[in-house]
Amino acid sequence: MLDNWATSFGMWERAKQSLGGGVSSGLRLAMKPHPLYFDRANGSKMWDVDGHVYTDYVLGWGPVILGHCDPDVTSAVQRQVQTAVTFGAQHPLEYLVAEKVLSHLKFAERLLYSNTGSEAVQIAIRLARAVTGRYKILKFIGHYHGWSDQILVSYRPSPHNSSVHGESTGQSSKAYEDVLVVHWNDISEVERIFQEHASELAAVIAEPVLGNSGVIEPIDGFLGRLRELASRYGAVLIFDEVITGYRIGISGASQRYGVSPDLVTLGKAIANGFPLSVVAGRAEIVDQVYKQGVVHAGSFNGNPVVLAACLATLNKLEQPHVFTSIDDRTRQLQTGLREIFRRNRIPATVNAVTGMVQLLPGVESSVDYRDYAKVNWEMYNELTVLLLSEGQFVMPGGRLYVSLSHTVEDISETLQAFERSVSKIANKT
Ligand SMILES: Cc1ncc(COP(=O)(O)O)c(C=O)c1O
């Protein structure tokens, strides 16, 4: 049993004197009992500064699809670092990676590089507005598309607030006055919005699997209906696959559900932990960056080190067994968790798609964000600390990411740790 994180706590106290909140991304402050410090990661494991080893289900909040320090990615990066770190000019990896990414997206002819998912979403929205000459964007409540002022809305509203809701103090409401929101999987509301705003709607943006609020798949026909409505009313359909791209499959959700968007945003797992994002789509839309004056820029765009990491990652993800193996481990975890909660008589929903599992203690089913908001988060947070003590590193918010490095034994050990932790909670209540 692990029982303390004193060195981590001391480091966090020190960091707070120089770094806002002592963390590099605000969401990491939600980690219980406090943010931990790590000094090494390999495969499915991470080692913290107090000498504990964990099986990692955070995986960098999604990017580490192959496992930490994949040897092929590491060698590709090492070779590139010795050659050149940046050019500020063109180099062959730019088109080699672009060709590879596009070869897996049948609807896309061109792409643009950026560094983070937030940036990719920014340019996707700008392209959609430029090509339609319209400004309104329809998004779904509980979906996250990055932290920019224009789209950080209605991500964590109070459960019954279905009006547009900014998420950050200091955020300009003018930036999101063109955003409309509806609940995920509510097709009649989507139809109403399309009818009411037919001539104003530039785009509808969605995580095709609602990864950020419950790993909730689209109900049958939902994505297809979005496609039909967007085409009928001349709006751009954007799939934000920053989580699902390269996690649920090499061609992401568009292939899994058989629905092609006009634009897709990709990030996280695309380079196994190196910062790269992409927006891809039809040439007519993407080429506006040089034909129609759409501004897209960035000093680090197309960075050769990051593209070398991406190429090595995608080469590996193309191997046939990869996603079957990730899916098998995912299902092992999902099935085991369902059993554990059932045996301990705690109501819970356990959702999963390839590479990610979502635990929702306290709710019996999930269709949209309102179900996610009903989760017993106090119980879940208590569970995360018990799991840390058992050498299991999990995220706040109930999502567990699975990588190619996770073995059958890793998952079995994790399930045993869950069994002990959940039964402790069950015996208290
Ligand atoms: C679906 C989705 N889109 C966009 C983003 C923003 O990506 P980034 O954190 O790289 O800016 C995220 C981040 O979690 C995401 O989950």
C-alpha cells in the first residue's frame, strides 16, 4: 500500500510560488488528493517522486496511445533532433505526414498543422465561417473544444441550463454570441435550430463520441442526421476528433459510424505525446488559407521533431493488430468494472469505446451531459485516492484511457485494485 506523497506535496508548494496554481494546465488542479510529481514513464507505467510506481490510465490526458517512451517514436525523435529542430521553412516531413494522415480520411484532401487541439478548432471554425459567409456555430452541451473564448461555452453548466453559458471569468461574451447549444443526441432540438437559423448557421461542431462528458456514443442515426441537415442547409459539419482520432481507430469516428464530416480536427494521440494538431477536409474549404485570405499561422506549425514523432506513431498505428489489442484491453476493463460495481451493489454506468472507458458511479444510464452531471463525484474522487494508494493513476472526471502497452495482467491487477477500493467504499455506506 502506498500511503503518502510528501515529496510531491512539497514540490507543489514550491511550484505555486513561481507557477500559476503550481500546474501547467488548470484542469490538473482537480487531481486528488493534490497534483503529483513524476520523474519517469515507460510503457503503461509512471514513477512518482515519492518512489511509487503506477499503472497509468491518464496517458497524458489522452495522447499516449502506444504507451510511454515508445522506442520507435523515441528513435525517430532522436534522429530528428540531431538533424534540425526547426526550420521556419519547408521540409519533406510536412507532406509525408500530410499524405499519411489523409490516406486514412476518405473525405479529406488537404490539411493544416497546428500545435494544440484548441488551435485546430479555432482554424476549423474560421474556415467554416469563411466558406459559408455565415457566423453562427451550433455546439452540444458538455462537449469540449478547447479553451478559446469563442467556443468554451456550455461545457460544465448547471445540469438544466440549456442556454449558452461561458465557462471562464474574463471570457468575453461577445466572443461567443454566435454560439447556439443543444443537448447531445437530441435530434429534434438540432432540427429546430437548423430550421430557425437556416441562413445564419456556418457550422455544427461535435465530438462524434462525447468523450469529455461520459464517453457517450451517438444514438443510432444521430451523426447521419447531422450530416443530412448540414448538407441541406449549407452548414459545415466539423467532427472534433481530438480525443477519438487515433484512439478509436486509425480513421477515427467518421469511419466507425460511416459518416463523413466536412472538416475534422485531430490532436492528442496523433504524435503519441508530442504537441501536434491538424484540421483536415475538402480542398475547397482548406485552400481558403491561400486563395481566400483566411489567416492561419504559427511559428511552431509543422515542427520537424513533432512530425517525426507523428510519422513513427502513425506507422505503428497502421499495423493490423494494434486497435484490436487496444479494444480487447478496453473491453476487459469495462466488463470487469461493471462486475465490480454490480457485486458491491453500487449503481454505476461503465461506457467504453476503443481506448477509453468511462466510469459513472451513481447513474444507471447516460444519453447526454445531464446524466454526467448526476454522477456521485464525491464517491469517484474518494475512489481515485484509494486507487492511487493501490498504484493506479486515474483522471478526475471518471475517464480511463487505455494504450497499446497495457497488458492483460495490467488490467487484471487494476481490476483487483478497484475491487478492494470499491468494496471499502461499499462497506462504509
Ligand atoms: C475534443 C477536444 N477538442 C479540443 C481539445 C483541446 O485540445 P488541447 O488541450 O490540445 O488544446 C480537447 C482537449 O482535451 C478535446 O478533448
